[in-house]
Amino acid sequence: MRIVAIDPSINQVGWCLVDGLKRDEDGVWDNSGADWRWGFWQIGGNSLTYKLREIVEWMIIEFDGLNEEDWLVLEYPAFFGSAKGQIAAQQGHTLNLAAIDGYIAGFYRLPPRQFFLVTANEWKGNLPKAITLKRFFKALGIEHIFKINHNAVDAVMLLHEFCKRRRIVWKISTTRVELIQE
């Protein structure tokens, strides 16, 4: 089984995949063979329609899309009352993020039990990106030694928190740490 997390954006989409999860008949998760992969996609379409298609195409290219057993975790937009949040809402960014979530779930025809909408406040609260980055390197158990794209970091930490809260996976295990420049 795989669980995919998407940090949606119309410019750079962060993604994370944990692959190889198994569940026994008692419902206990076996993560011994699980592997984590992550990255981000630079989205280049001009219109929202083309951007939505491009995101799904990247999902197919990167990890063969989703199948009937997979779960999808999407960061769902929330309205923030700050000046920055109000500007984002007025410019339609908040609605665009919701459109990305809906398009992905609809494209793969996922039933509600297989996709999960999580707001940033639910998985990280009001933490700045620098703190999320520190938590990322701590979860990997390595020193903060290079730059990594913040959208990829958010997708990894969204999935990590989702899995921890559901007692699926507590530790990120990966065979490689890829350098992803911002």
C-alpha cells in the first residue's frame, strides 16, 4: 500500500510518497519494508486548467498515479485573517488550492475513505517554514546541511504527521536523501 501527500500550489507542488506499507488481519501496520520518496514539481501551464492537468501528469510520471488501495493526503487551504491571507483570498489563490485538491481526488475517482484533507493549522499550526525545516531534518536524523525545497519539506512533514497521528509510521525511513535545491 502507498500513501501520497500533496502540498498543492499552482507554481510548485510538493509531494511525498511512502511505499510498501502492509497491514495484517488484526489491523496492525507493518512498516518494515516502507520507503519514503519526495520532491516537487515546477508547474508551467498558463491557465488553471493546464496546471491541473500538469499536476496529474507529474503524478503519473513520478509514481504511476494512484491505484485503488492507495491513500491520498492533501493539504487543504484555510483562510487566514492576516493581510497576507486576505490578499491571497482576494486574488483567488485559496480557491485555486481547493480546485487542485478536488481535481486530483476526482481524477483518480477516490472514495472519501481514501483521501484526507488536512489544513496547515492541523498538521503544523502556525509554525514558520524555518521551524518545519528543522523538524524535517530531525525526523530524518541528519544534520541540516543543505537547502531543500520548502514545498517538498511541507509534503514530507504533512505525511509524517498524518502517519504518526494514525499510528501507521513514526519514523521516516529512506534509502537516500536527495538534494533538492530551492
